Amino acid sequence: MPRKADATLPQMELEQQRDATPGFEPKGSFGFIRYLEHGFPNALVRWHYHDEYELHLIVESSGKVFVGDYIGQFTPGHLVLTGPRVPHNWVSLDTPPEGVALRDMVVQFSHAPLASMAAAIPELKDVFPLLQRALHGVEFFGVSELSLRRFRRIRDSSGLPRFIEFLTLLGELAQTSDYQLLSTVPMQSSDDDVALARISSAINFIVHNYSSQFSLKQLAEQVDMPERTFSRFFRHATGNSFTDFVNRLRINKACQLLMETERYVSNICYEAGFNNVANFNRRFLELKGMTPKEFRQQALGRFGE
């Protein structure tokens, strides 16, 4: 008997799952470029992957972004390109009880048509270095307003005008030098949807409970997987060991608190989920290359008055 898909859990995103209800353009209403938009919460917000490239623009809210093994912050204007089968998710942490009507504007497109066109149109080859970088996930800076206008024109057009807007946007992004690669290694997920759904459930638990104390064994039991199997699939799906993932998330929260509050480092240590200051300082130094106090000093110089 085939497994019933759970739309609230991540899986390989297949065409038959893409109806207009969560925000996709209906099949047959678009060509090479597919546009979608949605709010938060929404069934499309989950740790997932698909065969298309995806340009993803955040319009409202802030929270945690996960791309491959990258864990970071997002705010409005956050623009990322992910490559085929690179797992990703955006988890908003500041939305009102009623949610947000429009959080994400997304453009999806496939590799094969661009490759075929580039064989006949040499100018298209200029975008392929960008597409190669997309296997890591690419975050762009300084182009949010321009991209928002392009996204709106893509949304509101069809046929050749849409294609021209898309190529113009892709060309602009290929030319920008203000970007960062996100995942430390190119990550592409497998087809094991059952395991990936369980990993997603575990990630969601970690995101919302990072300040609590829990073990790999406890989390494996929670998702009904043997500990060794869970550990292996977790590393495969996220690019991090369980311990590294939790530490990255906790250090990420500590960085936010160091930048945005005047709390003592010792207090931030425990609020971020570490159980002793020495371990916190050691992990912080490993991941950031500086102590928490040095990070705060640099952050004050860059963001503070």
C-alpha cells in the first residue's frame, strides 16, 4: 500500500503535489519559469528539496534559515538561490498569532532548458558559474529592492515578457560580487522521503527547543529511529553531525543576543542552551574564530551606535 504523503513534513517535492492551494501557479498556466508565493504558516514551509533551482525572496518576518549545512538569520529582503536537490527551509520566529499573508516570493526553473539554449546562444553561458555556486546556496546582498521589482514583473507577466524579466534578473545576479556561499559543501538530498521527514521533525524540535538539554538518543527515540541510523541520516540530510548542528544553532542564537542585548556573556551562555561557560567559549571560538566578547566588540562597531 503506498505511503500517504504528509504535506506538513518535508519530502521530495513532486509535480503532483504542486497545486495552487499553497501558492503554486496551476499546472499549464506557466512555461519554463514557475512563480509561487505564500505566507506563514504554510504547508510549503518545511525542510525539503526539489529538482529545480529556486530563487527565494523573503518579504516579511525574520527567523532561521537552513540551506544545506548552513544555519543563519533572515530578515525582509533576504534573497537566496538554491540549486537542484539542495535542502532548505525558512522558519519564522516573530510572526503574530494570525500569521503573515505574504512572506515568500519564489521563482523556480530547471537546468536542462538553460543548458540546451546555452549550446546555441553563447551569451547564456555567463550565468553558469552562478548556477554552479547555487549547489552551495547563494545569499545576495544589496539587490533586494531591484529583485523585488523583478519578482513582481515575473509574477504579473507571462510568455516572452516573463522570460525576458527572468533572464535579466539572472544576469544581474550573475554579475553581482556581493554574495556569500552558504553550505560549506555542495549538498544534494536523496530520495528517502521517510527518513527525511523524520529528520525534518527532529530539526523542527531542535529549532524550537535548542535551549533545552536533550540527547541524540532521546531525539532518535522521538522520531522512532535507531540511534545509529538517525545519526547517519541526520548528517546526510544536514551536512552536520547532531552535536555540530545543535552547537551551530546555539552559537547562532548567542551571536544574536550578543549583538542585540547587553546581557552578560555568562547569562547568554545558558540562555543559548550551553550548560557551562567554558564549553560555550570553546565552541564559540571554534565556530567564529573569536571569543564572545571579541564578537560583541566587533558587532558594536558594525551595527551599534
